[in-house]
Amino acid sequence: MFRLGATQVARTTGARNYATLREIEMRLKSIKNIEKITNTMKIVASTRLNKAQRAMASSRVFNKSDSEFYANAEPETPEQSKTLLVVVSSDKGLCGSIHSQISKSARRRAAELNGEVDIVTIGDKVKTQLLRTHGDKLKLSFNGVGKEAPNFTEVSLIADEIATLGKYDNIEVLYNKFLSGVSFEPSKFSVFAAEAIEKAPGLSKYELESENTSETLAEFSLANSILAAMAEGYASEVSARRNAMDNASKNAGEMINSFTILYNRTRQAVITNELVDIITGASSLD
């Protein structure tokens, strides 16, 4: 009776190990599939990064001319003014903390302006985050962006919609500035209204062809700043996604190694239990 009891215990233990072994095998297979997906996404992001950097370099050339103009004209923002914050992000995730960083920067800037601010978001990710804290300040939002490098046609349509909100003395475009393949930082462009450009002390350095030049400059500067911000943000996002997928692939590789060792040890334990079961059963027949 004692030997039969031992045999029954061994069989029960073996069944439990079999179930555990099957669970480990399924988990290992799942992690391997995840590693394949993250590796593929890393390759795709690496391919897109070159194109994103070219678009970013082109936008910086145009934005540099705006910066030089403002530096020479020296326009000033009125002290009592309401600011429009245009926060640039995208609709896609799986790219680390890039969306949360620009959202935090927007909240800080809104606090510095003592609530005298309206907000426009470009991208669903930043819209979702700012709705939680500044839903009453959100006047306009755009989605369907960030899938490809931005172009001026797309940006012009966005700028035209923003213009329907009315006149603002100051517009600030918040975005993620691309620093290197592994880093970015929240930054901003300042866009001055037509009235501020007309009153700029250094405007006399330029020969203006018509009276509406300042209005045209303000509109073009807004579109140009949004284009540069979206191009910088796109390059930062693609780079961050590549790094995130690379880290995910490495973590998956480490987990695969750990679960492979666990699987082999569990399998050896199952084989040992089976041998004990066979030997015990044979002994009980003697």
C-alpha cells in the first residue's frame, strides 16, 4: 500500500509538472513572437528616420529665415495679451515619453501665463493628456498627423483653421526638438501678430512692397513654424520609437534566455519524475 501511495503521488506530481511545462512553453512562444514584432518595428523606424531627418533639415532652413527676420525687426508682445499655445505631437504611441514630455511642458507654460491662454493640439496623444487638466482651454484639435513627414500643404490647412479662432497678440508653438538619435527636448517657436510686426522698431530696415505685408508675414510665419515643429517632432518620435523598440527587443531576448533555462530545468524535472514513477511502479510489482 505504501508503494502504491508513492506511485500515485509521483503521477500527480508529474501531471502538475507537465501543466507547468506547457505554460512555460506557451509563454516562451509568446515572447518570441513579441521579439519578432519589436524587431520589425525597429527596422521600420530606422528606415523612416533618414527621411524624417531630411524633412527636418529642410524645415530648419526656412525657419532660420524667420528667426533672422524677428531678430532684426525686434517685434514685442504687449504685456496684457492672451497667448495661443499650439502643442504639436502625433496620433501614434510606442515611442517612450515623447508625448508626456510635451504635455508637461504645455502645462508648465499655461501655468506661467496664469491661465490667460487658449490651446490648440496637433495629434491625438497630446490632446488626450491635456483634456484631463485643460479641457476648458482647448479650442481646436487636429488628428491624422504624424504618419509621414509633414508637408507645407498639410500645414497651410492647419494654419488656416487656427486663423478662424480670431486674433491673438502672441502665438507659441510647442514641440519636441530633435537633438540626436537618442535625445530630444521640449522647445517652442514664438509667432508674432501682424500688429506687433508693424510696430517693430527694426521693420524700417526692410523695404515693404504693400501695406498688407505684415499680415502676410504673420500668416506665413505661423505656417512655417508649425511645419518646422511637426518636422522636428516627427524626427524625434521616429527616433524615440526606434530606441523603444530596440530596448523592447533586448528585454525580450533576456526573457527568452531566462524562460529557456527555466523550460529546460522543468523538462529535466519532469523526466526525473517519470523515471521515479517507472521505477516505483516496477518495484511495486515485485
